[in-house]
Amino acid sequence: HPEIDARELGLEWAGIGGSALSQAMLARIESDLGAEGGQGWGVTETSPICVVGRLLPKHASLSTEDQQKIKLNQGRGVCGVELK
């Protein structure tokens, strides 16, 4: 949006779906929006999200590069989803 820099959105996390999250998009979410970025994956027949790539508290001590690798990964299964 052309006015994104003029707005205070108060976002903590911005999720991306529909295609893979690129490193450039992740960097822009985190720098321009001040939010943690991540991605979720699912299919029409599911609840719509099966897995989500998001940091856990234990990841706080990792380097920025290692944290980005986790965020760019497909992620972990969400509660109640059985993965095979």
C-alpha cells in the first residue's frame, strides 16, 4: 500500500500463505512493518492451515540468519493436525 510508512499498524506477526515466503519479503515485513514474519501451509481440505513457520521462545538466542532459516521453512504442524 502506498501509505504503509505513514501508518502505525501495531502488528506483532504477519503470516504469508498461498506461496513460499521469500527472504526479501521476510526482510521487508520485519523492517517496514516491524513485525515478525512467517508462513503457513495447508490445502483446501484442511482447516486451512496444517503447518506454520514461527519462532519458539527457545529460538530467541539464535542469530538473525538462523532465525530466518526457521521462518522460511515450511514449519511445524499446528495443534490437532496429524502429519504423515
